[in-house]
Amino acid sequence: MRVFLACLGFAVVAGCGEGGPRGERQAEAARELARPTVTEVIAKEYPGVSVTPLTTCVLNTLTEDELARVAQAALQGFSGRDTQFIRSVVRRSETRICAFDAGVTGFF
């Protein structure tokens, strides 16, 4: 199972920069690969916050390269540096606007 996930992750991360429908599918797969780990980081770092919508905002705010980085880190295991990166994304104005629009509670 781990080998399968590693292969899937490599395929997703390697193809994140491609445009068109294929690129969109790969970006969505990378988001779903990263989602559980980003959710865990947000729940730990921001207790009392509506985790699901904030996770979606973080994932939607990432550039293609950042999304690839987070998906790869999710496969290999998140480090403290990766956690700090997610915290920096949460602090971005685009993420905060998204969170506000999504009605994230316990954040503002």
C-alpha cells in the first residue's frame, strides 16, 4: 500500500505544473493527498478554528509549486519546517480573506 501511495504521489507531484484538464486533475489529486496532513497541522496549530474550511482555503491559496511541495511532504512526513510553511500560508491575506468569506469560526 505504501508503495502504491508513493507512486501515486510521485505521479501527482511530478505532473503538477501541467496545464489543461490533466493538470487540473493532478492539482486536485495533489490537494487531496495533502489535505489530511494540512488538516492535522491546522487542528494542532489553531485550536478552536473551523478546520475544514480553513484547510480548503490554505490548499486553494497554494501555487502549483507550493502544492507539489506540500503533497510531497505529506507523503514523506511533515517536518517542523513544513508546519511553519503552512502557518505562513494561513497568514497570507488571500487565505484570511477566503477564511472570512467561508465563515471560518474561531479564527478572527
